[in-house]
Amino acid sequence: MVTDVAAAAAGAAIENEDYERADEILFWMRNDMDASVYYKLAREGKKKRVVREMDADVSRILSLPDVWDGQHFNQAKAREYVDEVYGKDALLRLIEARGGDLERSYEDERKEFLDGGLRAAQNAGGYGEAISMLYAQDLDMRERNALEGAIAAYYHVNKNTGRGAGEGRGRKSDGPTEKEARAAYNKLQVLSMPRSR
């Protein structure tokens, strides 16, 4: 009975990562507990405490300058810090794994963001509107060029000219381009303004 109650209390403390409380319970109840249950809980608590401490060390090293910049993991810089502080490769493997996870997570989030931007551009109604939406986004040049090419392909236009694909260099036979139409409209607006005396 004492073993069950003490094991439940210590187990709950371990689950809540309150290792000090678990140690205290085990210390006071050790003589009244079944030895195998006591040792099992003591080992489990110690193992989880070590993992938490290593996790805190890994997080601290990843937060040091030039290790993780929010996009890229600098393995060489992480190795410098680990060698300087710990001098062991076991912790470095954890940092490399976490750094790789952070990079993959960033890349996945960025891919979702870019996919969302492409879907919004496809629903924009036209190439000009889609490109305007694209330039309002926070993108690097590689991402912008890739999306601009995808948008141009979706709307069947040449991304360099904004004209329909296959129209060649000549003037469109069915009227002005969107750019020409806007320029003409702006010119009309200027000409229709009342003149000051």
C-alpha cells in the first residue's frame, strides 16, 4: 500500500518534471517502499533530469551568437562552443540534431508560406494583381524569382514582358497591354485636371 501511494506520488512529480519533489518523496518513503519500485523510479527521475539538463545546454548553445540565425544552423560555430565549454562530442551530436531539426522546420514553414502565397496569387484574378501581391511579400530574390515564374506559367504570360505566352515581339492584335492601358488612363487623369491660374 505504501509502495503504491509513494510510487504514484513520485511518478506524478516525475511526469510534471518536478524532479526535486520526486527525490524528496522517494527519500522519505524509501524504507517503506518495495526496493525494485524505488530504484526504478529513482533511475527514471535521474534519466529525465539528465535529459532536461542536456536539453537546456543545447538550447543555450543554439542561442549563442552565430550558431542559429533563425534560418541556418552553423555547425562549425556550435562545435567551437561545445569544445570550449564541454570538450565532448556527445553533446555536439545533440546540438547538430537539434540544429538540423530547426533548419528543416524553418524550411517546412517557409514552403507552406510560399505555397500559400502562390495559392493567393492564383486567386488574384490576373497576372498584374498576382505580381502586385507577390511584391508585397517578404521574400528573398530566389523565392521571388521562383514564384514569379510559377505565377507567369499559371497565367500563361512571359514573366519578363507580362504579355501572353507565344505572342512574340509584335504588338498584340486585340488591344493594349495592361501596362499601356494604365499609362493611358494616368495620362487622361493628368490632362483632365483643371489648370490653375
